[in-house]
Amino acid sequence: MTLGQETEERPLQILVAPLLSSLPAALLAPRARVMVFASDPENRLGHPAQGLLARYFDLTPTEAKVLLGLARGQCTREIADELGSSPKTVETHRKRIMMKTETHQQTDLVRLALSTPAALRLPKA
């Protein structure tokens, strides 16, 4: 769905999606049933996915980078190389992220990350 703007810019992209029951209760309004995502195709500021993930899940910047890598399908070694750290450190960050997001499996963690507005802005690996 698109939403026209008053200027000659391209219309905003709008996505309305049902909320997933796997989202932590702390993220949801008491009677929320859908989430509305809006994206401005004219926005040239880059990919804010990392910051969005950090805010939604109260992550440190490094934890957000790890979650972003997982959401992009990167393996632990690739994320470690990108961060300049060891795979063991990445695993430690992943475990902390899972505690913060109340997830128990990496697939649930990735599904959760991909259910946020940050998923609309995930940069390619």
C-alpha cells in the first residue's frame, strides 16, 4: 500500500501486519493487534536497522550488530570477522540477546528480529 505525499516525492510505502504472539509482552501495547510500518523511499540516510534493533530489544550496539548479522543469515564466523572479534565472543553476545528477547532458539530470535520494522531496512550481507 502507498500513501501519497503533498510534495512530488514518491509515496510512502505502508505495510500493515498482524502482531506475532512471539513478541515479548513488554513491546506491545495492551490491546495492539497490528503493527504499521512506514518507509520513505526518498530517505537516503542509510540502513537504520541496527539502531532500531537496539531500541526495540534494549541491546548494546555490539549486540545489535550481532542480531543484524544473524537476521541477514550470516554465520558466527562471518559476524566475528566483521566485528573483529572471536566466534566465542559472538556466541556470548547471542546468548545475551536471547536472554533479553526471551527467546530460546536462534530461529525464534531471527524470526523475532524479522518481525520488527528493522526488517524493512536490513542491509544485504
